[in-house]
Amino acid sequence: MNQNPPAHDRPTPDPSACVPKPDAEAPRLVARAVTVRFAGLVALDRVDLTVAPGTVHALIGPNGAGKSTFFNVLSGVRRPDSGAVLFDGRELTGRPPHRIAATGVARTFQNIVLTRGTVADNLMLGRHLLTRAGFTATAFGLPGVAREQRTHRERAREIAEFVDIGRLFDTPVDLLSYGDRKRVELARALCMEPRLLLLDEPVAGMNTVERRRMAETIAEVRAALGLSVLVVEHDMGLIMRIADEVTVLDFGRRIACGPPRQVQRDPEVIRAYLGSTPDVPSVADVPTPVVPSDDRRAEGHRGFPPRPARRPDVEGGERR
Ligand SMILES: Nc1ncnc2c1ncn2[C@@H]1O[C@H](COP(=O)(O)OP(=O)(O)OP(=O)(O)O)[C@@H](O)[C@H]1O
Ligand SMILES: [Mg+2]
């Protein structure tokens, strides 16, 4: 099996090469029986999920279903209570975030997490793991450090252009529109040269035009860079456009998985979203409420109807 060396052991990417670098060997992600408990709440209940190499896999489910918790497990933010995560055949379970990132897993967050400074500053943070010069060499400006920094900066600029924020490279992120800040997050993740990209609600809060553009960008990223992508999203239109496979969580349990067209007509999925019998149109047939995504938590999902209030979900208790 192809063993990917830690990022700091990998050669610095050649910035003169054009950005798209197809990787026919995008590795497989396998999560087995992942369980996470918060006190009495079972946030993830023996969840299995496989992301096939080079595919876009969508993880969907109503609010509180456990999607972000699952991302936290994959990226090392949260250690699962039981279960295992393997990437490229190697065990990731319980490794700290920087070690997981070094294997080629990068993520974006549901709520934008950017530091102050320019787009370039943020993207250079994404290059941090790939930087070879140590702290001392950088602090004292030793020979080679400036050259390496230039190399990384040029690569960061290429990636910014690839995700259509090249013109904003030297602009402070505070001055950017919401949609462009989401793109900076995506670019920063790509700056880690990942082989698996975890995107937590990449179009939340965007308007229709921005969402469509972002969907195109994600599809282009996958095609051009040969990455695998796992995306959490509530926008079913986007999922139908870009996903090869969909896994549905509800109250921490996997209730369905398969191709998007199959999943959207699954009675269990419809029941989870509507809280009623499946004698209703498919999820995608339900009209999208015209609600800004920022207000989604209060007023229901964009693209999905709101669900009933969360049922008691005490460990060992009845879930339905
Ligand atoms: N740190 C925590 N402590 C206690 N409970 C938590 C914690 N993080 C998440 N939870 C709970 O775990 C469940 C799953 O939360 P999670 O954020 O993973 O859901 P989600 O599917 O991402 O929802 P959303 O669509 O709203 O983002 C929820 O009931 C949530 O309240
Ligand atoms: Mg979430």
C-alpha cells in the first residue's frame, strides 16, 4: 500500500508546476464503528463510513446528527470512545491534529476560523506543516529560509488563483465578503497539499450565486488535484451536483448510505428530515425555504425542512 510520508518529510512542492496535480493514488478513508459520547448523549453510535479514493462523499443529516463530531474525530480534535479510523491503511485514531494533518488530511470548519492579516498570511499558515526550516533558522533569517518562504508563497498564490481569490491575495481578510472568506478557508486547507479534504458546510451562509460557484470549485478541486473529499452540507442541490456517495446520520446513527439519487428517496431519510411517515415527496422535492443560512439554526435548514425538536437521547434509552 502506498505510504504517504509525513508532510515535513515530503519534498517541498515545485511552485513552477501548474496547480492541478492529479493524484491517481488518492487514499481511502475508512471509519469503523466510531462512537462518541458526551456524558449521557451518544453523539456518534458505531458509525461506519468509507470514502473511496478520488471521490466526493457527502455526510448529511439534521441539526445535531453528529456530522461535525465525526469531522472532529477524523481530524483528531476529538478522540472517539471506541472505533477506528484508517487512512491509506494507517491508523489515525487518537492521533493529535497536527499528526493527522501530516498524513494529508485537511479540514475547514463550520464557522469560519481565520486569523487576522491578509489572505496570504492565512494561506502561509496552511503551509506551516510543509515548512522545513526550523524555528531557529527562521528566527535568525538563515540562508535558504527566505528562498523557502518565497517558494511557499508562490505556491500559496497559485492555490489562491485556483480557487478564484488570487486578486485578493494581499487583502486583509477582515475586508473580504463572507463568500470570499469561505474560499480563503478552502485555499488554506489546500495549501496543506492534502489528499483528503474535509469540508464542514462550505456553502453555509452564502447566497445562491456564491453557492453555485463554490460547488463548481469543489468539483474542480477534486478533478484537478485528484483528492478525496468528504463534505458536510445541508444544501441538497449541491450534494446532488457534486457527490458520488452520501452517508446520512440521524441522532448519531448511520441511517442510509449510497448514491445521492437513491438516498434522497430513502424512506428513513425522509422520515428523519420530516419527522413523519415516508408518505411525502423525496427530500429534494421539498421546496427550499428562503431563509438566510445564518438563521438556519433558529428557522430550519436551507434546502431541508426543519425537523421536530430533538427527542430524549439518553445513552441506553430509547432513541425513537
Ligand atoms: N463538546 C460537546 N459537549 C457536549 N455535547 C456536544 C458537544 N459537541 C457536540 N455535542 C452534541 O452532540 C450532538 C452532535 O453535535 P454535532 O455538532 O456533531 O452535530 P451536527 O450534525 O454537526 O449539527 P449541525 O448540523 O447543527 O452542525 C449534538 O446533540 C450536540 O449538542
Ligand atoms: Mg455541524
